[in-house]
Amino acid sequence: MRQLNAQSIMAALVIIAIASCNTPPTPTPEASSPTPAESGAAADPNSESNLPADEVILQTVYDQVESLDLCNGFYQPEVAQAESRVYRVDDRALVELVCANAAYQSVYAYVAYQPDGSWQPLSLDVFYPDETGQFVRASEGTVGGLTTFDPDQELLTVFSKARGIGDCGSLADYRWSGGELELETFRYQECSNSPGEVVEPADYPQIYP
């Protein structure tokens, strides 16, 4: 049953998160340089850095989502423009691009935006069970789930449901370094066909470290 459950979970994550677990991650595009118009954009008056306004940062990313395939082929422009956001920490920004919405969670891509106007798509490390039930580490350009970002702790948390009721899946914490999202903890709960008590994501078995 362990092997069957692992395969079922992987299939569910692929469908729900709209991302392929078994496909090698797409090579990360090179950092983009700002156009003259972007370089001269007005700074956000609420920011202590020289970063442009959130709207300018987001538009810079929107303009190249499809050409750089930032959303791995799954891009809903109306969703991205309504729900994407910018998290400012010191003189850098973490862009959370909401690529698409599924039934009960969304698909995200992340971008590091630097003070000089350059920006870099980020990859997030995750773990998947293989056909033997062993966990394999992979790096993905998109991630499906429900997210929160704590600017004080500079911590991104991603809860990825394996099915709608949210009784199984993964919970990952990533530390924002200003240039990368570094995996700190990864928890994973296997789905069960037997009814039982729902385990809170924070209590899922810890896979990493």
C-alpha cells in the first residue's frame, strides 16, 4: 500500500499544483536588466530603498512571463495581475507571481528584484516520494499551494495540499536571503484511504533537515 499511496500523491500534486513532479526543472532564465523607462520609474514613497513602485516591479515581471515561461506554461494574466504581490525587505524585493488558480490552491513563481533594477527567477527545493517511497529532492520553478510570507522573519511558508480536504501533502519553510529562497524545513504527510484524525500541517513528519 505504501507504493500505491506514494504514486497517488504524486499524481494528485501534479494535477492540483499544475506542475510536473517528474519533469526536470526548466533551466532558470538569466537575470533581466531594466529598460530605460523602468530605470527611470518613480520610487515608492513608502520605501526606504531606491526600488521602484510595486506596480512598476510587477509590470516588469508581467511583461516577460510568457517569453521566459516563468509559470511553466500555466499563466492566467487576469489572476496574476489581481493577486501577485511584492514583499520588500531592506533594499531588495521578493516578487510573488500568482500564475494560476486551481480548485483550492494556487500556482506560484518567485522572482528576486535587486536595487539596480535587475531581477532573477527563483527555484524552490522540494521533496517527492519516488516509486519505492524514498524521498527525492528536486528544484522547481513553480510551486502549488497556499502561501504566507513573514517579512519580520523573512520566511516564506508553502502548504501544498495533495487533495481538497487538506489532510495530506507538504509544508515547507523557505528563508529569504535577498537573492534566494533557501529551504529550511520540509514536512510531508502521506494520504490515506482509511478515515482517521486529520493531522495539522505543522505536525506532518519532517523530511528535511
